[in-house]
Amino acid sequence: MTQTLRQFQDRFPTEEACLDHLFQVRYGTDFECPKCGRPAKYSRVKARRSYQCNWCAHQVYPTAGTPFDRTRTSLRDWFYVMFLFTTTRNGVAAKRVQREIGVTYKTAWRMCHEVRKYMAQVDGDDALGGPGEVVEIDETYVGGKEKGQGSMKEKTIVLGMMERDGAVTTRVIENVRRVTLFPHICENVLPGSIINTDELVSYKSISLRGYRHQTVNHREGRYVSDYGATVNSIEGFWALLKRGIHGTHIHVSPKHLSKYLGEFEFRWNHRHTPHLMLDRLLYSFTR
């Protein structure tokens, strides 16, 4: 179950509570002082985001090397933005962050992009499929002009690979030619997998790379073939992604699209454990 706002506020009521959490996540409770080597006994240093060893006065900074370092934005605000990102389905706009925590748009935009970057880092890119496992592969066009307003040149192409009832991996690609698609597929999908695609000609001969290839013909209005091939799951992810981009962000530039893809991948791949999303994201900032 997703964490509620009340639960979040009870857990992180003050700036000190947020810093204590970062300290525990980064250093734990059983470690030695890096300077004197004695079992750690640390106390908080007032007016600083640091803790001091009670033996030798050596100080450690839990925010060092993170986006929280050298910023005037409070940890509570950072934690709240991460809470928003892990409890929404359609993304978080920088304008919303600006309104809710009272920072400038530039600061809100930077915070959102840092969170997206770490969401992609936490999610990772584990290989999909395996012998006998089904992986759906499809491509979609994001951004640019709407249908009927011109060519597709202004749109960005995204390749998606999704294990049946499992994780999804996406990549921004230049075109849908075989020479572009195959390296991404071979890098992210394990040999022996059953690959489901539509009848795009570029996917032909993928079976020569160690996969069993099944297709579904959308031009005939069919979405499940006679032998069960379908790409309905990955198309469901595309629908969620586009609702988020068009409904929340209105427009996303090709330069930053990969960060937004990482955000939506993170939420999709943690859909069965939503209560763990915030903790995993917080942990990533201290690694």
C-alpha cells in the first residue's frame, strides 16, 4: 500500500529527523570512526548538517556528495518532493513543486530532475526474460506535432521491452531500423526468450539471435494472435507514459526525455511494492 501524507509527516516531522535518517542510512549503527578507529559514538553538531565523533571530534556529513549538499533548500522539502514522486501515477510538474514548497521555478525544476535521475539509477536495467519467458517489444513516438499537422520528424522514438507481468526497460532511439533495434534487444533481453512484436519488418530475423519470435497483426485489427502473441502490456505502459507527459508536463524535450522515461519505469517496476519506493529512493541518494 502506498504511504499516506500523514504517515510521511509523522515519520519526518522536522529537519533533524530527515538528517538523522540520512545518517542512519549512510553509516548505520555499527561502524568505526574513520579518524580514530574507535566504535562510533556520534552526536549532532548544531547549525550544521554534520555529526561529531565524541572521541576525537571528527565530523561526518551525511549530505556530502548528494544533491542535498551545498543547497539552501531544506531536507524536509527534498523529502516531500520525493514523496510526491513516489505516490503519483502521472508524474510531478515543477510548477506544482514551486507552488507547494515555495521555491523558485528554477529550483523546483532542478529538484525534479535530480529525483528523476536517481529514480532511474535505483531502477537499474536488469536483463529481461530468459528461456521460455515472454518479452513484449514495441516502439512509440513521443512529443512533436499531433497527427494531421505534419510529418513525424519532430517526434522522438522510444523502444520499450517488457517482461510479461514483470519489469519494463525503455530506450530513446534514432530510428526503427533493424541495425538500431537489434543491439538494444540483444543487450537487454536474455537468449531463449519468447519475443512478441507487431509486424514491423525490422523485427524479422530476430529469431536468428537466439529468440523465439511471435507477431500480432495490428493492421487487421487484431491485438492477440491465434497462438497468444500480444503487445498489450507494453502498450498499456505507453498509455500511462503519454498521459503523464501530455497531462502533467504538456511537453518534454528530446534532451530530457530519458529522465522522464526513467521516472515512469521506476514507478511501473515498483508497482507491486509501492510502500518501498520512498525508502529505496532515499537510500540511492547516499550511495
